[in-house]
Amino acid sequence: MNLRRVALSREYAALAVLVVLVLLNSLFTPHFATVSNLWNILLQLAPVLIVALGMTFVIATGGVDLSVGSVMAIGAAIAAVLMERGVVIAVGAALVGAALIGVLNGSMIASLRVQPIVVTLATLIGGRGLAQIISNNGELMTVSNAAFLEIGRGSFAAVPVPVLLALVATALAMFALRAMTIGRYVLAAGGNARAARLSGVPVRRTLVTVYAASAFLAAVAGLIMAARLGASDAAKIGQNMELDAIAAVVVGGTALSGGRATVAGTVVGALLMQVIATSLNMLLVPYAWSLAIKAVIILVAVFLQRPARA
Amino acid sequence: MKFLRHNGAFVALVVVCIVGVARYESFLTVENLSNILRQNSMLGVVALGMTFVILGGGIDLSVGALVAVAGVAAAMLAPHNALLGVLGGILVASLLGVINGLLITKARIQPFITTLAMLIAARAAALAVTHEQSVNISGDGLGWLGRGIAPVVLLLILYAGGWTVLRHTRFGRYVYAVGNDEDVARLMGLRTDRIVIGTYALSGGLAGVAGVMLAARLGAGLPVAATGWELDAIASVVVGGTLLTGGEGGVWRTLVGVLLLGVIFNLFNLDGTISPWWQWVLRGSFLLVVVVVQSHIRPATLPS
């Protein structure tokens, strides 16, 4: 019970910081507490959060997925190239193609026992090249299909579609972690892979599923970005996204060592990073300084949540 | 098999060179070979520092940003005095490396997160100090450092030094001990914190050397220089055969890894028909293949 309370209070720590920041900003940052700005924050947040949800599961297995940014670019490129065949085929192919990269990541990690950081580093490098090749060798591909653009610009019952997608993804992730077998398997595999295997957990299948899900979600984020831009830019889409996603996850309280995960924490972590970025932007703090503040916040959050020394 | 196990990357380098000699007339020329060495000298210096960190069981994602910080610092100080520029650049990067080490050992924040934050913060500092502009080095006090034979000689001297430190000093042995099992090393009475801080200081300092070399070569300190070098350095170390889990590997392997990736890149260029995008795909695939092969010829040393 005691441990549980400590874990809960840590989760609330990030939330408390978020609440304080929002309150301070509402008081001192002009135009912060306006409806349009809040929607703006949520819109900016959506792709990062969607990627960070997949990353939460990957990190819970004790791994890391550096390839998400490149996979975003691949998803956007596939969709842009196939757009003339119809939006359903284009989007479907983008999601399936990206998930296959995730399956590749997961299989190499699970079956060949290569470290996640090396495998996904290789797919980060190779994937960015692949995205450029798919885009007719590095072209900026504009997309004008109205239905596709809705993914990034449309809204449904006053809620922007990207925010809606992020909400659905969050709900699914929470459900998967708490109520589905895969959630148990992920935590078991991340806590102690050998013990999990010996007690009958299909560790390999779990890892492949998790990396495939991470890539799938990255592709969703890539499609949102492409729809918002009205173009697939294979060089730019998703660049450094892996760092933002990892930051959101660890600030939210999921341990890099694996075996623990909190989807709600990731949502809080992503929100926290976005509120900071937006408010610094509104206060006209130079970009470089807002980067530095971001770095400090990551360190402080991880420092506060570190486990006690054994 | 045992020979392959320890020299896989070297065999691959020889094979790739034979392919180069057979297919491209211009491969085996003094000009081309010295070009390969010069172009890879700065990455090689960064990868040398990364080798120490990885041998000690850590990882340093901040090296690319530290290269930029050192280059900017050197460019800003060089007008006063060329030597001051060189030393200042190296010192600043070393200090940031020490901060990495302190955060990892004293604040117990994982190396991955610490150096990720340092990557962001150091890049931010470089951008803020320069107002996102490159800093030109007036005069030519530093130029020699980046041109001609100097970068190659410096590279070889630093690797010889790195090898001596690893093989013939107490610090070197302790790095292996900490990388193998930090708890055991601590129980044996080693001051593991100091050793870990030492590896990050070394990595920072060598990134600083590379930053000064790069600034000298370009004639300017660029706040956006060396973006992504951390990934290239890690790839070189891993391809060379140093295990990411720490405790096994060495500096010459890293040099072989750097040269292997460099020669492959050179062959792509000599060929001229392979688009840069395909080069990325091939680099990624190559990294995967090498690591998979390594994990299969030495299964005993990988965690199950």
C-alpha cells in the first residue's frame, strides 16, 4: 500500500507542476487562457502525444524506439505517392507500410537479440533515406485531396480531428495497458524478460506487437503532419520526434528501465512539455532559451522520479 | 572463427578495400585515401571518446552538440589568440562532459536521459551565444589544424594515446571493470563514480578537439555543426565490435569501424550512381547486418 501511495504521489507531482504552470500562465501570460490558445496547444500536442503513447509501451518493455521520426516521414511519403488511387488506399498503405517497419524492428530485437537502441538507430538512418526514395527521390510532394487534408485541418463536433485521434489513441492505450493481456505481457517482459518467458509469456510476440504499434502510431502522427502541411516533406516530417516523445514519456513517470508504465503520466508529460513550449513562445523567449529550459525540465523530472538507491 | 569473432570489422574493411581497388581506378590513389582519412578524422576523434563511455557501460548522446559548442567557443576566442581558441574550445566541451558525468553518478540520472538533455541544452547554448549565426574566424591562425596532413596525424596520435590509456594505465583497466559490472567494481573498492565521470570528461574533451578541428577546417564556428554525429559515432563503435553493454572492446576496433563506414561512403561517391537516399538505406542496413552477425558469432557475451 505504501509503495502504491509513493508511486501515485510521483504521478501527481508532474500533474501538480502542470497545474501550477497553467495557473501562472493564465495570470501572467497575455492571451494564454483563451479558448483559441487552448485548442492551439492541443493541436500542437496531438502528434507528439500519439507517438509518445507508442513509445510508452516500448519503454515499458525496457526498450526504446529511435525510428519513430523516420517512420512518420515514411508514412507521409507512402500516403502522398498513393494519393491518386484514393484516400483510403493511400492511408491504409501508409499505416500498413509503417507497421511493417515496426515488425522489422521488433523481430530483430526479439529474435536476434540485438539491442533496441542499435536496431532502431539503423531504421532511423535507413528509414529517412527510404522516405526520400518513396517521395520520387527527395521531392516535396504536395497533397490536395480534400478528404485527406481533413485529417490535419478538419474538426468533428468542434473538436479538431488530430485532437480527436489523440484522444482515441489515449483511450485505447489505457485500455490495452489496464484491461488487456498485452498490457500485462508488456509489463512482465519489461520487468524481467527471462522470468516472463519461463512463466509462459510470449515475450517475442509481445515485443513485435509493441514495436509494430509504435510504428503504426508514428505513421498516424506523420499523416496528421502531412495533412496539416498539405505536403509530404520527407526531409523534415518527424525530425527529432524521437527525442520529444522520449522526453514526454520519462517526464510523465514511465521508467526507462522498463516494467512500469503510465499512460496518464505520458499525457501529463506531453502536455507539460507543450504548455512550456507554447508559453515560452508567447512570452517571446528566444527559441534557443526555450530549448535549454526544456532540457532542464527533463532532468528535474527524471531526478525527482528516480528510484531509491538499492 | 575466433579470428573472425575479434576481427570481423577488419576483415570487412579489407574486403571493401579490395572491392574498391578492383572496381574504381581512383580508389587506390594517395589523394583519395588521404581524403577518406581527413574527412573521417573528426568523427574518428569523437568516436574515440564514445568508445571510452560505452566501454564503461554508458552512452553519450551529447557529443554532436559538444562539437558545435567547442567550435563556436574556439571561433569566438581565436581572434584574441589562436592557442586560447584551441584550449578554450576543448576546455568548455570537457567541462560539459564532467557535468554529464556528475549528473549520471551523483544525481543518478540515466546516461541516456542526461546526455539527451545535454544534447538539447548544449545545442541551445551554441545557438543562443551566436544568435543562430555562424562565427567566422578572422585571420588564419587555426586553418592548418583542419587542412593537409594535420588532422590525420592528430587522429593517429589520439588513438595511440587512447590505446595506451586503456591498456597501460589503471584508469583504463578500471573502465573495463566498471563496464563489466559496476556493482562488483564498487565492492572491489574502485571509486566507480570517478571513473565514470572520467569517461564522460574524456568524451566531452575529444568532442571538443573534433569541434576545434572542424571550426579550423570550415574557417568558422557553426552552432548547427555536427548534427547527428552522436549516431554516427555510436554506429562506428558498434560496427567496430565494442559491445554496447560495456566491458568489451577497444579503440583500434573503433578506428576500423570509422574507416569501414568511411570507405563504404567513399565507394558510393566514386560510383556516383547511388543516390544519397539509397546511401542512407544502405548505411542503415549495413549497420543492422553487422550487429546481427556480431550477436551470432558471440552469443555468450550478450544478455539473454
